[in-house]
Amino acid sequence: MPRYCLNQNPQTESGDYEVHDLTPNVCRHLPHPANQIDLGVCNNCHEAIAAAKKIYPEESATINGCAYCCEPCHTS
């Protein structure tokens, strides 16, 4: 099962917080390690987003999957 992280800095254009797959050689768009919040091991990106929503539970915080490594969870 893959390990996921959340970028603690929202995306400049959308304001979304992005979830990334930390499996080696899967994502070439990982945030800097100092900006990664560990979400742990999850079965898929949907579970990782659910874990991220526990960190940022505010309705205004949009959690999105990375378009490159979590495409099934990428919404904007």
C-alpha cells in the first residue's frame, strides 16, 4: 500500500491543498519535504483525502489529489 502526504501550502491558483503519493518514482511534483504532512499508508487516494480532511476540517479548505500521482482524486 502506498504512503501519502499532504502539501501544507495551498496551490497558488486554486487554493487547494494537494495529496501526493510518496511511492518512489510515482510523482515528480512532490512538495518540498519541509512542506509535507504525512498522511500515512492508505489503500488509495480517496482514503488519503479522507485523512487529510481530518487535518483541515474547515469547509473552506479544499483537498484535492495531485493531477499526476492521484488522478482519480484530482477534481480541479
